[in-house]
Amino acid sequence: MSELEASSAQSGDLDATIRRVDPDRWLSSRFIGDIEARADVVALYAFDNELARAPKVASNALLGEMRLTWWREALDEIYEGRPVRHHPAAQALARAVDRRGLARADLETLIDARYRELDPEPMGEADVLDWARDTGGVTAQLAAQVLDPATEAKMALAGGSAWALGKRLAADPPLKPTFLKVIHAARSASRSLSVAAFPAVAHAALAGRPSTNDFARRLRLTIAVARGRI
């Protein structure tokens, strides 16, 4: 198998994984026409999901920190031009960084945000807002940058933040007023994104809504993309 064929096979496997573990953002990525750009966005989602797993699967904070350190070391390899460890998400992220020139500081932000989840102290409203911005928000900003380098990628922050907050609502209903404020800001900000960049935040149209069947979710996303509004 050639290097190109191996890369394509890895991308397909990763895409299937994201379809299973991150269905909202995977659906949004179906509206990205360029195959290479879609693969790079999926790589970002895979990286974010791997970081999100660290606090969930670790039996204690120290083990969680070790998992996050493992990913920080993967960034060392990527940005220092060294061989990148054989992990599908790490390999895909390396290709995305190489093609798109993604800033390491933004990827570091995604790692740093997950340390807060290792703290047993409950998050206050300000903490939750920071966490949502630095996880879902920054991921959406990076995705927008991949899709259209000329767009104002920071306009994707609110959409990604709203989606992240929406994922927490079931476990933390008192967040509803905060979520409503953020989704309102996201609807306004998303209008500044280019048509090409909009799939980076389209999944926010599903945020905070009860689970619906796959057809209804696809329809809502299709309408959001067609209108360019969350």
C-alpha cells in the first residue's frame, strides 16, 4: 500500500469513528465538499474527542494528566518535524497542521481546557463559559480556518461554544439561561462566516434540543446550511 493509499484508509477509519462518537459534528462535516478539507476538519474533531476522553476514562486525576501530556508530546512531534506516533488521530492532525498551518497555541488551548475537568470542584458559570469557549469554540474556530482561511474564523467561537454547552444541558439543567445567551450570540456571529466556513458551526443548530431521529437532525442541519444561520 502506498503512503497516499495508507493515508486515505486511515482517514476513512477515523471518519467512521467520528460518525459513531460525535454524530452532530460528523453530520456538519458532510456539508464540506472538498474531501481533503473534510478530512482535516474530522481530524480536529478526532483530536478534541481524544482529549475529552482523558478525564472520563482515567480512574484518577494523575492518570488523566498523563493522557493529556501524551497528546502534548504528540504536538511536540508534529511541530518539531519528528516522526509522529502511530495513532490515527495524531497522524491525521499532523497532516492537517502541515496542510493548513494551524497554530500550536490553539491546539494547546484544547488540551489545557480539559485539565479543568480533572478538578472535582464543580464549575461555576464563568468556568463553564471558559470551558465551552476553549473546547467546542476553539475547535469550531480552527475548523472555520481550515474551510476558508479568508473568513473571520473567530466568528465561529460562539457557535462552537453553544454546541459544547448544549451537550452539558442534560446533566446540568440550570445552565439553560447561560446557554440561551450564548446561542443567541452564536446566531448573530455565524452570519459573518462565509458560505464555505459555515459547516464549522452548523452543528450548533442541534444544540440544546432533545434527541430526534436522524432524518429530523439532517433536515435541521440542511436548513441551517441553506440559510447560513444556526
